[in-house]
Amino acid sequence: MARSAQTTPTAVELEILQVLWDRGPSTVRQVVEVLNEARPRAYTSIQTMMNVMLEKRLVSRQEQGKAHVYRAMRRQDKTLGGLVKDLLGRAFDGSAASLITHVLDQSSPSAEELAEIQRLLDDYKEQQP
């Protein structure tokens, strides 16, 4: 039996999407240049990955002269929201409190970050009916 295609982005796909969200529409070469600032990547590997992302409908592609220009198909907030929702359901049985506890345990936020989190929680509570 064939495995179903994964529609959520992998870690590498998220790195590529982050470049596209930050820079906007970009060629493979432009994406590789940005990714290589963190660690070296082979042009052909990123090109192959972006073609897989095209098949998964994570990106679209247009010809521009001799180059292909890629753009993210979904906004960053929608993509990340989908990932969080999936993780929440699969790993935390739908418990937001459990997810937040794990995030805090793993990230060791600073006092400033905790204050910002508290402010966001307060804002969220005020927006609820």
C-alpha cells in the first residue's frame, strides 16, 4: 500500500518557506544564498526540495526569463497555525495547557518573554465573549 503524501511542511520545507515569507517570491538561487548563511546547502538539493514542495502545493512557480520564481502558497500564520493545530491534536490530545507547559519547559523563556506571554494571554481573555 502506498504511503499518503504528507501535506504539512517538513523542517527543511519550513526553512525554505521562511525565506519565501521573509523575502517574497524568490528563485532557487536566492533561497540557497539565504539558507547558506546558516549552513552550506547544495543548490540541487534545494531545487529538488522546492519541486517536491510544488507537488505538495506548498509553493507556486512562475517562469521569469530563464529562471523559475517560487512563492509560498499560504500565508505564514495559516501554515504555522495548521502545524500547531496538528501537533496539539496528535501529541497533546487537544490540551492547550499541556502544549504550553511543554513549550515553556523546553524554551526556558526570559522574564521579558514571560511578561509578553502574560500580556498576550490577558489580551486573549479580553477578546473572548
